[in-house]
Amino acid sequence: MKIMIPDAAEGEVKIIDPSVDAAERAESAAQEASNARNDAQNAKKEAEKSAESAATSATSAANSATEAQQALEAIPQVDESGNMTLAGNITAAGGTFDAVVNANGGINIPLAVGAPTDTSAVNFFYAMGLAGAIQALIQPLYLKTSSMPVVGKGSTSVQYAGLYATSSTSAASGAPAHSTTTFTFEGPQGQHNYSSFAGFSIPLSGSTASKFTFGLGRGSKTVRGGLTMDSFSMIPGNNLAVNYGEIIDITTTAVRDTVRGGYLLRVREIYYVSSGASWKVKTTESFIPATNNHPFPACLNRLIFMQKGLSSMSIYEEKASLYIELGGGQENTLYKVAALRGVSGYEDGIGFSTLVADVENPNSWTSSVRTGAGSRYLYANGLRNPMYAALEAMAVNAIESEETADFVDVNTPLES
């Protein structure tokens, strides 16, 4: 037995039984061991949770990496030739696609087989109705072969009345021979104040240097013959009275640029702008590539003018284009040679009715210009011209320069 007496005046006397003290210490040690065991078990559980969480994170990361790889593989790739292959369909919210999609190489629409579907309906329209739909927007232009006046050393002949004629310029005798021939076109037209004229296309060819002039739309035009090739063979009538038509001339050359390998072409556009109250002339120069086996304008097949919509008379808007179509087996046959303002549609009538052909023949043989019946094009619903869209997509742009200035008449007679 152990007796403990305090040193101070106050306190307590403890009598400690050793057996009891040992029991208490054993109980305390047992409690500490139990606490240590519980702590170890809790630590083990936390470790297991951490390991499970780490495994889950690793699996999620692996899945994300796989999905990312699959997404990257799903993105259409551009090959070395610049081509891209798309699988499946292209869709857009609401069924519309607001962005512009360019398909310069064209779009293949395979013929559908089986029950009618949206695709087969489109195919049916293209296969059975497209030609007829376009034909509905075309009216004939007949050549007035009964009257084809000529000024200078030329003559005309009729191969098929109303359809096909030739203007011949005699061989040169010293100085180049020159002739000016006026061809008139006629055809049905429906209009009151406004015309739906949207363009024209006529067959046209020439064997040597030539200038082709035509008028468009409202207002009288004065035709002049016996002038130099740089002169204007047609000008606005009534002393340049204000009107909203246009005059276009195209000057060709028979001299090939051997360095560049082709021929220069000049287009002049005479037009009136109401905001400036003045006549203007826009000069466009284009270059037509051609080999010695494709002489120009001998390989010229067709002259085409098309508008995409009605033009404004107060400002200059490029609402039209001038194209030439070539033959001779060249790789490219359709060229855009000028961007033009176009006409408003107000009192345009037939739109196009007169072509003036000036020929300068330096050769020892007779040269010729041939033309004939063509087509006049009308706007479709919404004042849209599908022919303009088609030609713009297909044509090679040959334009190299454009310059606009106040109109100054060039009226230089030929030397006698």
C-alpha cells in the first residue's frame, strides 16, 4: 500500500492500492489501443476511397481522351490536293443555311431509286423540268435581214431570212478597207411602263479586227458610220439628251500578243448618272489567252449580256456582265470581259435591238462578220435571272483594268 501526504496545509491524503493502479493503467492502455485501431481502420477506409476516386478520375480521363481523338478523327480533313470528303448530311437549325457555300466544281445529285422523297423530287425537277423552266424565260430575237445598211467598202448577204446573215468587207488596196454594218433585231415583248428584259445572247463571229457596238434600254441612239475604230459608232441621241439606257462597244484586235500568248479586248460603256447629271464612259481592258490555232475574233462564237437585277440610275452599280463564248477547241471557252451597270427596266422595251459592226480589213482577201437570230432573257419571279448566276459561276474573269471618266465624244472620220 502506498500513502501520499501533501506538503501544504490543505490537501488530501491518498492511499493507493498497487493492484488498483495497475488495473487503471491497463484499462487506459487498452483504450489507447482501441483508439489506435479505430484510427487505422478509418485511415484504411480513406485510402480506399482515395484509390477508388483516383481510378475513377483515370477512367474519366481515358474516356475523355478517346472522345477527343474520335472527335478529331470525325473532323473532315483536307488532303494534299485540297479536297475534302464529307460523310452524311449537312443540316442547319430551322432547316435553313444562311452562309454561302461555294461549289465551283459543281454538285452531283444522284438519281434516287424507290418511293418519292425530297431527293427524288429534286432529281425529278432537274431531270424533267429544268430545261423547260429555263426555256420559259427565253424569247426569240430575229435578225431583220430585209434591212442591213452598210457604210464603206462592204456588202451584206442573207443565208437564211430572219436567221442568219453575213457582212463582207472587201480586200485592202493600199490602206485597210473599212465598213460599218447595222444589224437590227426584233422579237416579241410584253411591257407597259416596265420591261422584264434581263439580257440577250446572239451568235457572232468576225475574221479580222472588228468593233461591235450595241445599245441597251431606254432612250434614242444615233448610229454613225465611216469613222475610225477608236471613234464611237453609236452615241446617245438628241444631242446627248438625258436617258437611262446604255451604249456598249467591244473592240477586238487580230494582232496576237506573242509574249503573253493571247489577245487584248477593250470594252467601253457609255451611261448617264442622274446624281452627277453627266454622261460617263467606263473603259475595261481584258485579255483572252489563245494559241496560234485560236485566232481572235475568228474563234468568237457568241456575244452575251446578262443582268442580275434592275440597276439604279442615280448611282453606278455593277448589275450586269458582258461575256464572250469562244470556239476552236480551247480549254476555256466562256470569258467575262466587262462588269457593267445595266439598265433599270423602265421603258426598256425589247432591251436590245441594234448591233453595229465596224471592220478594218488590212488583208488581201475579203473579211466577214456573221450574226443571226438569238435569244432575249427575262427575269424570273423575284426579279432574279438564273442565267446570270450560271454564267458568273462558269465564266473565266478576263478583266485586267477598269477606268471611268467623263464622256468625251470621239468622232473622227476615216481618211478618204
